Amino acid sequence: MTDRIALTGLRAFGRHGVFAHERREGQEFLVDIVLHVDLTAASKSDALADTVDYGAVADIAVRIVSGDPYDLIESVAGRIADEVLADERLKDRVESVEVTVHKPSAPIPHEFADVAVTVTRGR
């Protein structure tokens, strides 16, 4: 069984989408990240060195969302998950990661609350 660290509602501006106006004008995206980790050592030591620096995880996600555009939020979510697992600062701690990318201003001609894609990656 693994413990979890959850980062929810991380906001970043990006230019992802298949339509020209989405890339030109951009929009805000929200990202939720759940890290599956073993927090036994951290819960006993109370030391940052024994846990995951979720600020580093947030930095990865914001860099990707605000970086080069992708057509699909599936690609954005997958890239975030892959980079979290590959990051040298995190790779010995994170067993798996779940990333949800929300696109609340998706170009849908109907009233809706959210569009989101979730990917899960593990070691």
C-alpha cells in the first residue's frame, strides 16, 4: 500500500488545442497531481529530505503547461506524468503518478462545467 501526496487546482496559462484561436489566444488550464509514495520515513523524521518536494512537481507541471503547445490535453498530461517520474529529485521516491489536466474553457458550443483528462503512470 502506498501513501499519497495530492496537488490540486494548480493553475497555468497555456496554448494547447487543435484550433488556431486556442493557440493564438491561449487559456487557463488546471492540473491535479497525485503522487503515490511511501511516507513512512517522513512521518517519523519530520524531515523534507524524507519526502517529495511538491514544489518541484508543481514547477514541472507549470513549465509544461506554459511551454510548447500540444494539440491534445492527453499529451500535456502524459508529458507531465513522464517528467515527474524521470526527474532525478523525485525518481527514488515516487512509485506512480496520476495527472489530471482540466480545460474549463474548451471550445464546446454547450454549457459545461469542465473537460478533463487523467493519465496514470508508474514504475
